[in-house]
Amino acid sequence: MAVERLFKDEATEEKGERARMASFVGAVAIADLVKTTLGPKGMDKILQSTGRGHSVTVTNDGATILKSLHIDNAAAKVLVDISKVQDDEVGDGTTSVVVLAGELLREAEKLVNAKIHPMTIISGYRMAAECARNALLEKVVDNKLDAEKFKTDLMKIAMTTLSSKILSQDKEHFAKLAVDAVMRLKGSTNLESIQIIKKPGGSLKDSFLDEGFILDKKIGVGQPKRIENAKILVANTAMDTDKVKIYGARVRVDSMAKVAEIEVAEKEKMREKVQKIINHGINCFVNRQLIYNFPEELFADAGVLAIEHADFDGIERLALVTGGEIASTFDNPESVKLGHCKLIEEIMIGEDRLIHFSGVEMGQACTIVLRGASPHMLDEAERSLHDALCVLSQTVIDSRVLFGGGWPEMVMAKAVDELARKTPGKRSHAIEAFSRALVAIPTIIADNAGLDSAELVAQLRAEHHKEESNAGIDVISGSVGDMADLGISEAFKVKQAVLLSATEAAEMILRVDEIITCAPRRREDRM
Amino acid sequence: MALAFDEFGRPFIILREQEQKSRLRGLDAQKANIASGKAVSRILQTSLGPKGMDKMLQSPDGDVTITNDGATILEQMDVDNQIAKLMVELSRSQDYEIGDGTTGVVVMAGALLEHAEKLLERGIHPIRISEGYETASRIAFEHLEHIAHKFEFSASDIEPLIQTCMTTLSSKIVNRCKRSLAEIAVKAVLAVADLERKDVNLDLIKVEGKVGGKLEDTELIYGIVVDKDMSHPQMPKQIEDAKIAILTCPFEPPKPKTKHKVDIDTVEKFQTLRQQEQKYFDDMVQKCKDVGATLVICQWGFDDEANHLLMHRNLPAVRWVGGVELELIAIATGGRIVPRFQELTPEKLGRAGLVREKAFGTTKDRMIYIEHCANSRAVTIFIRGGNKMMIEETKRSLHDALCVARNLIRNNSIVYGGGSAEISCSIAVEAAADKYPGVEQYAIRAFADALDAVPMALAENSGLQPIETLSAVKSQQIKENNSCFGIDCNDVGTNDMREQNVFETLIGKQQQLLLATQVVKMILKIDDVISPSEY
């Protein structure tokens, strides 16, 4: 007797082969979607949001593309998730991880069709991933001790990362920007002290790195435009008439005269507060909240530069770089730590006026000003630069470096192939499949560049059969080249994360034999 | 049927609005119920054992869960059928009581129902079947005790415990690093266990997850991890020998519950009020400082001014800490939760050797570690993993492992796994059946057959020939009179579970049998299902 209804209305259940099919199809579709963006000659995608204004984003950053998709397929969501994590953790390789997972699943699908149990495939994949990782570990180069070499390594990595992005035209310029910025951090991964300001206008080449700090704000009217040896008080306080915070307080008056009196008292209070602030001996005051006209006027009278409404990040960063503390009370001027900088001035970038703090105490901070033709261009440039910065800062910690251009994949594929030959039993099919999936990545890179991928990959494989080969795909000239000569490098950490998360995700999807989708929560009609 | 007639021949209604309700009675009702119970168990059957498959569940909000934990699957399945709900409850109660074997119990119940159906078709009354099942379950229960082994371990020799936890973890997706996770689980349980009283309070183990990193980075922290950061970005990131004031009162002016108004009608009043307000903030901070606190953990928020004052007085603070975490911190540091500033005393401060803020990855995630606490009884397992799903699944798997370790500390009797206990019980029940005269004999025999369902599913999931394997193992058990033979799921080459170190707790197994029998009895007793028909 059949059960009519086990689940709630609209809930669906898919079992066994169908479930596996559904997840394979979903995952492979996602991988195919981002596949064309892989590599230096990858194409971009236009994303149009459904929100108001239908704003448009042009990008080839895997994580950004996947984040913006509305996906219903559960397996596809797993892939989107790993790409997000890759972005959070190492910042780059977001496309590669999805593509590799997709390829692994595509290979797995064939094996499942050939009646190999998913569990066997999983155990084969695991062995292969471990073996691939060891192969990479053997080949890594670590130049941490040699500062000069390390710097060229960083430069190479930055160029490799940027070459697949919109910035590839000026990759040397930007690679230098990124490396300089990261070197200033001296080993910390705190990217907060690198500020990126986007200003439309000019060309990408006009972007520059500034060792100071730039605040995108205007200086108040009638206040000095240039201050040398500035003492800065960074504050987070309400600069209107302070509300009385004691609950239930209210003003009750019985005549107009009283109103006037209270008003005077309020003004007096304000004046006192401003006076207290000025008494700190400062000549620059930066507040997170608004500064109203009256106190602004008072500051102007005292010759203090007052900057209002700097956002939260701005304040924190400013406090960090100038070495000041964020103050909210002003009663003990002697113990508040003030920030210092050599020079504050108003500068012009394009049409806009910005405030520039130079000669700050902490040398770590710097600002990268991006210039470009359109906001879309700038957004994409920022994302690319962010990727590069992330990778570099991670490389500073884990300085192991590999070659790029499909070299690591070939090295791994070779090791995995050898393992397959040694492994008895059905697992060897899965291990072979793993190596095929790895080779798919250089193939895709070549395909995206419009090259003869079959020919190139075959050549590459032959090259790699020799000991100590540095061969990889040189997309620019369209041939197999020596990656050491071409200076194409990648961070080991990124490659390792790609390998491990892709295997993990593929494993997770393979293990599923049933998908149960609950009825979607009903949205109440708001109208 | 639902319509009766009174003595004047007028109809009156027993069941209201009966045309809007559908009704199943008698054998049909039982069969329908059994069918839905079986449907649920069939869903779970493929998740059993180390080679079991996972289920992907999509919640109403579109979040995806991938798991093979029986309790979780059933909980998230959004079941509508009443009997199916009973099965969900069954798995949940196994989860609450034992924490492991949630899949097994449902598979067992499904098998019992399946065999009951056959007996019903032969015309045996459901009550007789349930009585037979009851008798059989008692036999099996006692037999389990008979074949159980004592399991020796001590606080210094934790290897056996780790082995057990590894068995539990091997069926989960995390089995890649089951060794390290099992060690973490055992150490965590031992840290909070009271070996004298044989009691473990699992509430003291906090499982916290953060996306990113590798599964291998998962660590056990003898202390508390709070997913918060210091209230002021410039407060020190590391405090040694911290004295912690744990507060549940906000750093804000008081808000009396009674409605009141403070009227300001003169300038003087306005000014006094202002001064009082400032003094109030100052007092609050001063009080914390006076008792010698070097760290303030507050359940509520602070005002900007209070925040700066704290910063200024060099008193780091953490705000918006949840109630549960606050309690754990209080337990770990030996402090007291203080609801009012007036009640702050030096004795009420908690102590911790090291408090530090740690940043992760390229994003701005930060967490606060409170370590080397005065009372190291509270521990935190901090899970890292590739994505949210992975972490959730790891949490569930660790929960299972923790429960197993706890059960072993409570009661150190074990039975061997891999279906060996079920097979052994099945043999015992089968043998005992012949002694019972009457109809129950059939029910008892059916119970024995149903017991075979678990090893059968195990073998099937492992890609073995289920019937062949089962009969081979069964005959081996009888021949060698050794209850340790089970299904060789991992293809190790031996099916002696003692050699493979696969075992489960005795109480877990017993509980499974009892709970499954109970639910099946309950379902068999239902002979009338009235439900509102669809409209």
C-alpha cells in the first residue's frame, strides 16, 4: 500500500540516481558558468541585479559572480559556498576551486555510470588528493630568507594574480603597488590599514600608492587648509546639544524667557565641550558623528581643523595610523593620547577635494588611489587589487611558492597517475579520474585563450615527463613555455586550499543519495 | 457509522463534519500506518554504517544541510504524516537519551513494522503481535547484557575511549580526520567528567564553529571562545592574569521600571542633571576598577562615553555577550555573574590566565579566547572547516562522539558493533521462540528476523551481497559461539569486530531495542485514523 503523503505539500523528494543526477547537473552547470572566466584570457560576466536601478557589475572574479546568483539547486549551493570560503580565507583562486570541483564531479558521474560505487570513488579521490598535495609539497620553493628573492617572488605572484583581471594591461604597475603596500604591513595580515579609494576619472595608469592616509571628506568652511605638525584628536561623540541620557528627563518651562535661558545654557554647554576639546592643544579634530554649524564655527574661530562625519572605518583607521585614541569624553586632556602627523592638507584628485594626512606615525598604513574611466571599471579594479593584496599578505606568512600556468596541476596529475598505477582495485579508476580532472584546468585555460588545448596539453604532459620540468602554458605566446623564465608564480597556500576544498566539496556532493526539499516558506503578501 | 439514531429515530452526529474528514479503520488503518513508518525507515536505511550515504536537505529558507545523522535528517524533513512524526520523535528521544544510534533505531523500528505487517495479513491480532515483540525484546535485552564486555580505561589510558569515538565518527563525513577529532572529543569529555560520580555534564563543553581553514585546524581549548571582539578597537588584544567582572547590567544610566518624569525648568537643574549623568558613568567605571577587575564582560551594550572611559582607564571590555556564554564564562573562571554595580566585590571576579583576541583569515573576523581559567572544567571545541555545511556536520558528528564518550564513562559495558550484537540477539531470540506456545511464537520469530535488518542494511550499504554475507556471519557466530563477528564494512579482511575495534555502548544498544519496540507497539495499537480531508 503506497503512502500518499509523507511530506508536507510542495515538499519534494528525490532519491538515488535521480538525486545524484540532480546534484551533478547543478554542480557541473555552476562550474561551466564560471569556467570561461578562468585564466589570463578568461572572459568577464555582466551581472545585473534585480534590485532597484538594475545596477550592473562587470567582473571575472568567481566569488563575486557566484555570490550574486540566485540558485535553487542544493549541490550548486555547496559550490558557491566553497568559493566564498576560498575568498575569505586566501582571497584568490575562487574560480579555480569551483572549476576543479565541477571537473571532479563530471569525472565521478562517468564512473558512477560505469557502476562504481560513490564510496569507492570518494576513497580514491581522497588518496589522490593526499598524493597531489605531497607532490606539491616536494616542489615548493621557499625564499623567505632571501629578502631580495622573496620580493621578486611576491612581484611574480601579484603579476600572475592580476594578469587574469581587468588590470592586466597595467599589471606591472599594480603589482608594484600591491607588493609595496603589503611589504609595508611587515607581516601582519591586517589589510585594514591599506585603504583603497576609488575616484572616477583619469586612466588606470594614474592610480597610485600614497604612504599617508587619505580621508574622503571636506574641510569645514573658514578653517585652515593646511596644518603642519598636526595634533589630531579622533573622537566619537555627538556634537549637537548633548541629549540628557537619564531616562524620563524632559524640559518643562512656563515662560518664553525660560526657554531662552535653557537655550543659552545649552549653547553654553556646547561651547564648554568645544572648549574642552580645544584645550587638548589640538589643531585638528576628527569626529565620527556630525558636527553642527555652531561648534564648527567655534572650531573655526579657534583655528582648529574640524572634520565631521568620518565613517566608522575611517575613524578606526585614522586612529590606528596616527596613533591616537578614539575619545568620547573630554575631561582629562592630559591623559588622552593624541594622534600626530606631519602635514595635513587638502589635495585634489580629479574634481574632488580630499584631505591628506602625511607623515603619520605608523608606517604600516598606506592608501591606494584607484583611477579609472567608469565606476564599473573601478569596482572591478578594486576587487582585483583586493585579490592580489590578500594573496600577497598570505604569502608573506606562508612564503612557499609554486610556478603557475598549469604547472602545479600537471605536477599533481603526474604524481596521481603514478599512484593510480600502483593502486589495486576499483579505486584506481577514481584516482585516474582525479588526474584527468586536474589536467582539465590547463585545458580550460588554453581553451579560454583560444588556443589548441589538446595539442598544448599533450605537449605539456610530455614536457613534464622529464625530470624537473618547469613547463607550463604560456598563454601570451600560445605555446608551452618555461614558467621560471616567464616569471609566473602562484602561492602554495592558494593552490593547497583549492585542492583540498574542491575535493571536500566533491566528496560531500558524491555522498548524497537523496535530496529532500522542504516546502518554501510562504511569504506573506505585504500588499 | 459515525451517525447513530436515538430512541425516537432521529439521527445525531457523533463525529462532527464527517464528510470533511477521511477515516481509515481496522486493518487498513494499520497497514497505512505501517506503510508510512516503513517509508521513513527506508529513507534512513541507506545512511546506516560507515559506508552510508548522506542526505541533502533544503530548508524552507533555502539553506542546505548535508548529513547522515538520523536525528538531523528526520528533524529537518518537514514531515506531515502523523506516524512519520512518531518515528521522528523516536529518533529524537534516542538522540536525547544516548546521542548515538539515531539511524539504527529507526531502521530497527521499520523492520519490526514490516514483519508485523506480514503477521497481520495472516490474521494475527495486533495485540498478540505486540505482546510477542515485548517478550522478544526482553529476551534480546537480557542477551545483550550477557554478551556485553567490560571496557577498561582510566583517565591516563584513554586509547580505548578514542577507539570507540573513532567508530562513531567513521560513519560521518569527517572520517578523514577521525583520529584527531576523536582525541579532541575524549579529552573534552574527560576534562569535564566527574570520574568519581561517573557523571558528565555535556553543557560544559561548548562547540563553536567558524567557517574557514581546514578541518585539521579544529582544536580543543581549555577555556571559552566567544565570538565577539573588544568593544573599543584600541583596547589591548591580550590580557594576562585577567580578573574578569561579569556583568549583566548595562553601562548606561539607569532606567527605572516605574514611569517617571524629571522636569527641567531652570538652568541650574539642567546643569546638575548633566553633572549627575557624567558622574554616573564615572562611578560605574570606577567601581569596576576599584574591585580590581582587568576585564569587563557585559551582557549589554555600552554608551560611547562609557566605552571611552573604559578604554581611558585601561579597562578592556567585551559587550553583547550572550546569556549562555556568560554562564559558561562564569563557570570557567570561577566568577559570579553580577547584576548590579553596587554588588561588585573582589571575590566575585573570575580569573583567567590569558585572554586574547585572535583574528582569522582575510576578513575581519575576530574571536576572544579565554584560557587558563581558574576552573578548567569548561572547555570549548573550536571547529574550522571548508564551509558552513561542513562545520554544522562536524558539530553534529562531534556531538555524537561526545555522547558516546560520556556514555562509556557512565557505564563502561560495551557490545561489539558492525551488526554483531544484532545478529547474536537474533540467534538468541530465534532459539528462545520455540519455547513459547501460542501465537506469540510467530511474533518472536518475526522479531528475530527484524533484528537482521540492521546488519543487512550495513552489508548492503557497504556494497556486499546482503543475504550471503549475513548468513555467512550468522553461521560463523553459531559455529564458533562467539558474538564478536559482524559485517566487515570497511573491507579490512576480518569480520571479528574485536580485532577491528568496532564497538558500541551497551546502554545505547539496549535503548535502541526498547525504544523501537515501544514505538512499534504504539503504532500497532492504532486501529482508527481520523484526519481532516483535503480541501
